[in-house]
Amino acid sequence: MKFNFKEIEAKWQEYWAKHGTFRASNDSEKEKFYVLDMFPYPSGSGLHVGHPLGYIASDIYARYKRHKGFNVLHPMGYDSFGLPAEQYAIQTGQHPAITTETNIKRYREQLDKLGFSFDWSREVRTSDPKYYKWTQWIFIQLFNSWYNLNSDKAEDITDLIGLFEEEGNANVKASCNDDTPLFSATDWAAFSPKEKQEMLLKYRLTYLADTEVNWCPALGTVLANDEVVNGVSERGGHPVIRKKMTQWSMRITAYAQRLLDGLEKIDWPQPLKDSQTNWIGRSEGASVKFKVLESTFDNSRNLEPRTFIEVFTTRPDTIFGATFMTLAPEHELVSKITTPEQKAEVEAYVEATAKRSERDRMADVKSITGAFTGAFAEHPFTKETIPVWIGDYVLAGYGTGAVMSVPCGDQRDYDFAKHFGIPIPNIFEGVDISEEAFANKEKTIIANSDFLNGLSYKEATKKIIAELEKIGAGKGKVNYRLRDAVFSRQRYWGEPFPVYYDAEGMPQILGEEHLPLELPEVEKYLPTETGEPPLGNATDWAWDIGTNRVVGNDLIDNKTVFPLELNTMPGWAGSSQYFNRYMDPHNDDAIFSREAVNYWQDVDLYIGGSEHATGHLLYSRFWQKFMFDKGWVPADEYAKKLINQGMITGTSAFVFREEGTVNVVSKGLIQEKKVTPIHADVSLVNSSDELDIDAFKKWQPEYEEAKFILEEGKYIVGREVEKMSKSKYNVVNPDEICEEYGADSLRLYEMFLGPLEQSKPWNTAGITGVHSFLKKMWRLYHSGTEGTFSVSDSEPSKENLKTLHKTIKKVEEDIENFSFNTSVSTFMICVNELSAQKCTSREILEPLAILVSPYAPHIAEELWQGLGHTQTISYASFPKFEAKYITESSKEYPISFNGKMRFTLELPLDMAKEEIEKTVMAHERTQQQLQGRTPKKVIVVPGKIVNIVG
RNA sequence: GCUCGAGUGGUGGAAUUGGUAGACACGUUGGACUUAAAAUCCAAUGGCCAUUAUGGCCGUGCGGGUUCAAGUCCCGCCUCGAGUACCA
């Protein structure tokens, strides 16, 4: 029988599907193990060879764990809401659901060809109403919760209402909006229902508020901070501006500290933890209030008599160096405190900064701009008057949007002061500040600062905070960079909010029993003419509270029929709890049953890309913590271990077009010429970088008449490693690889390419190595020219056993350490040795098949069946490593020398002696040479010590 | 700028706690089998110098250091990649 991988792979894939081989039971005596992949967005271009890398790794681990006797949950699904399907809909009018369905079908076909052991019976799709019912449900739960800082967890909103009724909000410590006023129980009782709702919105974990958002005009939607990269949208690279809008937000800031603390107990890659830590951006310092001097403004500008500017600073110890204050141009006090004389200048400046996009502001960090408001504030200790400026180096979005400027201690303040001629007094001992500010905390000794003189940064900070608290001008404060996450998107293809707006325009939540609220049909997927989101095009998008049904907009009467929310949820909504839904995916009564979550608990291994570090991987931790607070999940971190697989990059090919002509020049001949590199499809180039010119002309007819300037009769292309993408013509399709070499070869090769976590360029040429390994292994089990299946029952030789057990040991260690690349080498060595030994023994070949099966499951199944087994190999136990075959003729010798040298050798006695003597003599020789004496003789005593005789 | 990670043959990459650097594979060269090709198998393959040899010297980005012994540890640089960016 020939090694016909195509037949074999088709046969086993069908077998697994038919028998539900990889179905995981929620009710098993076995220990559970949950291996999770990040589910893909089913894009129209299908999979390329880079996509399955993580899936192959997780599949190997999942199959390995099954061999080890675990009940393994290894599910897969689709993150199927998203922008591309919607944009395609805008262009073609085709409903995104249809595009999505087509793409999913193609994804599934491609995935199936690779022989993954997914439990497809648990598939989820975020765009399926049965699934997003529960995304909407979580939204409702968040809406009905607030964060109690006293108990440090999310609690029911009705408890908060109870507190308000009893004693107002003075003693309530909660994570809430900054503008929340104080009120008493009597005030609360006097509030209208609308006022009560407005107040509660300031406390809810998801709330509707006027917030400064990242608005992308080109995409016509707001974006979350993690979707904005360098001032442009992550998708498409369109400019983004800041804008105030009424939007749903998620109060993730309530969990800032717990999100930081949680990082310590999970085994995630350090770089990823670092980037989450930076993103949350905890900094310790103080908030200080500066009184705005009343003499500097007149009451006609309706400023309350006592107005304060509150600032956050990490250097309260330098407060005596503060010579001015700077507000962000957007700061709400700017218009109120500006004097009539300065009004024109300030307004012009505010307008100018508003026009500049975030990106411009960032691009030009160097130029210093600002304006004086004409107002003055009072220093809380010296009582000196200090001028209040505005400047765009102060960001409205961070801290309070205002700073106390200490030019001697902060470079930006220094530059600003220098530029506008503001004095720069020195408050540091023994430091020269004539050229630049001094910002070294460790070396700080405070001077010219009244009661802080002579103190270090630490001492001074402690003391000044105590003083600030004493005089009521400030307090110690921890500030986070993390902002609440905007949760509204002006898109069609996303989860609708289960929200309608009552006669007073207040948001009202649908009852849980009416979920899912399904997406309405629309004529057009673009915003309406009045600028409303696409759902504004729906004619049936109103809620009847009498019948609890969606009805036509024409019925809106603001008595029983109300308009529904027009925004939809962002992409990350659907992916923030999907891992728990897999535990019980078909449950219509609950997001998952208590039994299911108690059995599966959490994810043991999560594999996916690091690009989600500050998006999905942060939001999902947030939701998990919320679910934990409510007692619905047993763990407040959902993934014990996470691995970031590296990206597989493409190797693009280039032809060089001579400027002004259509002629193209071979790579070696371009030296002096002016050429433009042009992408050539990689499939037109062979492994020695030679271009198939005819095929190229056929592919790009504009070069039909072009002259190809060759070197040594060949056209050699240029090469460059780039991201794999359609537009770069460097995409390698896994289907083609499977067709030519088989899925097992592809799986082995992707692992063999290098360490899982490293990014590496794809090069199809090397795959012949692993492919011929599979053929060699096949031949171990077959004999004669006909290749008939034949293994012997003869006793294996010691050599055979040694080879096998060496392999078992190494492969097991490799899988446990996720060093899948080296175990492929180990397999090759093993098969090479066994064929040299002419090993045909069943006792060796049976365990070998199991050993290889996580990597190359199809061939392993076929061989396993050939060995006479009827059951599938997945249930066979992983072979046990037996040390006796390796160390039989060897012994271990721990050696110490001078109490310093210590090593262990795993060698036969005489060889070990020789080795040790050599090493020790080398040491001795050097020593003796230095001292002019002859070396001593070294005697090695098996067991412990090296004796020097001399 | 800051934070993190990485630099090893022509290429991808191996190398327990510091212990024979370059495993395994690709590529290249030579050979066997073939009318030929493919496939398969065998041999060589870090550089330099020797070749009478089971020979010598140099080699893990650069410069120092610790050690009997450094790709691995320490100090100072260089280069590349990732994240982040006026965060007070």
C-alpha cells in the first residue's frame, strides 16, 4: 500500500465527524482540561497559512491531554459581527448575514481539511441571535449594577437605591461619574423619576453619558481607545477626532486596580502583562485644589464665589516650585475665568487647537503654544498669586485636565515657562537647572520649600500630603490612565442594545424575558440623511411596552410605543464571554448552567495573538470579574495560562521596473538604474527566486510587451519579508499545501518552522523535509516493494528501546513546554534511527504511532488501524517513558571540586571518568602554569568527589 | 523618549542549572540507481590553514569583566523588532 495521504486524510476526517470523536461531555469522571483558541473573524479572503499556527499548537496540546486521560474541551466558533461584512453590504447591498454565512462555510471547509479535533457541536457565532441574546443579557446585568468601593465589588443597583432612600449618597463610596453631586435622603425623595434615573446612570456599570469620544468621520462611527493607533483608526487608517457625544460606556475603570492585581496570579507572557499594566497606567500622587482669586474676575461672568482648580500631580513634593498653572484648552473653567482683556486671545487659541486633529497635535510635540487667561490662582501654602495659562500640552482626558506647573521639576513645564518668560525658581538642593528641568525622584533633595526643606522625594511627598489634608486643600490620590470604554457604535452589523427611550428621553431596559432583540432589516446600511446610525433606516424599530414586541416606527406615540436605541454594540462585546458560553452553548434558559461552569471552571490554556493585549484580553477580564462578583463564575480570571503565537509573515517577491519604461530588470542588474519595485505573485517564483516570465505576463497583461532583462538567462526577483496580505501577492493558501503535501505535513511544518511564540517568515520550500519524514515513517510499518502492512512480534532490541524511550522523554517534555518545534526534530531522529536499525517490532511501532498522533493525526490513525486496533487512537494513553533503557549502561556522577565545580554526567563509568579527569586536569594545568609547578594526577571516585593526588 | 523582546552557518533554527556550539531540516556539491527525469538512498557542507594524519587556528552583533569553563552570567555600547507616547 502506498502512502496516499489524500485518501487517508479524507477518510479520517469523515470518521471523526461521523463518530463525534472529539465531543466533550459535561459530565465525566475524568479530570477536565480546557484548551481555547481565539475564535476568528470570518473574513472574505479565507485562511492563509499564518492563521492556523495557533490552532495547530492548541490541537496538539488538546490531543496530547486526551492521551493523558483528561476530558478535554476544545471548541471553536466565529466572531462574526464586524466591519468588513458591513462595508461589503454598503457596496453591494447584500445582507451582512449572507456574506458572513458564506465566509463561515469557507472557513469551516479550510479548518476541516487540517484535521483539528474541535468539538464542533459547541460552535458559537456572535451574530447568531441565540448567542447575542446573552450578550444583551450581560449588558442588562451591567446596567443593573454599580461598583461599591467599600466591598470592592459590583452590587445590585436596587441596593444603591435603598442607600439613597435611607441616607443619600454622602456615605456611598462608589465608582461613579466625576460630576456626581452630593444629595441627602430628602433630596432623593424630592427628585423626579427622571432625575432619579439620571442620578443612577452616574453609578451604573454601563451608562449613557456625554463623553468625549474618538470619532472617525470616514467610518462614521466612534472608536474605542484601543481601536485608535497613532491618531488614526486601526481599521483603514482614517483620521480620528475628539468629539462630545451621548454614548453608552462601560465602567471598566471601576476594575482598574483589580485588573492590575489579577495579572499577578495568571501565567501570561510578560510582555503582554506589561502592555496591560501600561495601558491601565496607575500612578500615585495627590490631587490639589488651587483657589481661583476672586479679585481677578468680576461676578458678572457668573463664577461662583469660591472656585477651585483641581489638579493631579505625581510630584506633590515640588509644590513650592509651582509658578503657574496650565489648563487644557477644553477645560470647562477656561471660558469662565478668562478676563475680558484676554478673551480674544484665549478664544482664538481654543478654536485653533480644536481644529487640529489628535494626530497633528501628536506629530508636532516640539512647538510650544499656549495663552494666558488673565486669571490668577492662590498657592495653598505660600498664598502667592500664580497665573493661570492654557496650553495644549495638557490633555483634557488625563487626570483633571489641569496641572500645577513646576518648571524646575518637569521638562514640559520648563519649556513652557522658558517660551513665555515665566520665572523658573529652583527648589532642589545642589542641582543646576539653567539648561533643563531636574526630574530625578531618587536624587531629589527639596530646598526653598518651607517645611519640606532637606527632605527626600519620599519623605516630602508623605509630609505634603498630610499637610494638604490638614488644610483641606488636597489629598493623596491614585490616578489611572485607563478610561471607561465607549460601548456604542454607529454601525448596522452588531448587537442591538435592548434599550428604548421613554417620553422623557430616558433609556429604559427591555425585560430579560424579551431577549433576544433581533437586528431589524434595513434598506440601506449607511447612516440616515439626518446623520443617525444605520438602524435609523429601519421602519420597524420601535418597542411596544403593551405587547412587548417590536413594532413599526409609525406607531410611536410616546405612551406605549417608544423608539429603540439606534446604536449597536462594538466588536468586543461578543468576544468578552464566549469562552464561558462554550461550556453550555445551547442553553436557552441561562448563559450557561451552574453545573457546566462548575465542571469546566476556567480555561487552562488559551492561545492567540498578542494584538489583542489592550482590547479583547482586557475587556474579557473585566467582564469575567463582573461575572465573578455576581457569583455566576467560580474564577475571577478566566484563563490560567495564555500563549501568544507569533505571526507567520509572507516572503514577498518583487520585479524591478525601470523608470519611464515597462521594462523590468533582474535583481542582480539594478545597481545604477532607477527602478521601482513591483510586487509579483509569489506563486510565479520558484524556490531559487527565478520568475516564470510567461506566467507573469499572463498574470499582468500590461507587461505583455515588456522587455525582461535577464542575468545568466534567468529573471531573479527581489525578496522581502512582509505581513501576509492579498495586496502584497504573498499569500500562501493552506488548501494548496494540503493538496500537494497533506495536512499532516502542513501541521508538522508549521511547528517545525520555529518557536511558537516567535514571528517567522513562511517559505514553502522547506516542507519537503517533514513530508519525507512522514513517508519514512510510513515505510517503517510496511515492507516489500508492494508496501504491504507488516510489523513483527519480535522482541525489540535494546537499541530500539533506547531510541523509543529517548523520543518519548523528549517529546513529552517538549509538549509540556510548548517547544513543538524541537519535537519534530526528535521524531525525525527517531525514525532515522529505527530505519537504520531495521526495526519492525510492534512493541516499538505502536507507541510511536501514538507519540506522533498529536502532530500528524491522520497518518497515526491509519497506522493504528493497520496495527489491528478498532478504536480511534485518541483514547490510547500516551506512552510511558522508561528510564532503564536510557541509563542502562550509564550512571550519574555528581562531581564537586573545591566546592565550586559541580556537574552531572550521564555516561558509562569509564567515559565519565575520562571526561571528568580531562576537565579537572585542564583546571589544574592552568593553575599550575600560573604557579610554575607540574600538574597533579586526578583520580575520579565514582559517587562523589574528585581527589587530587600529588 | 520610555518599556519589553531578540541578534548563532547560505537559510529556518538546536544547545538541561554556565560543561564537546551549529542538533534537525532546507539549500548547495559529489555519488549510486535510471536511456532520462522524478522519486529514493549514500557522502560532504561554519571560516581559514594544512593534508602524512584520529592536525592546527579563529568563530554565537561590538568592547570589557567574572570563571578551570561563557551563545548562556555581569557592565558598557550597536542594530533590529514589538508596545506606548506631551500621562503631569
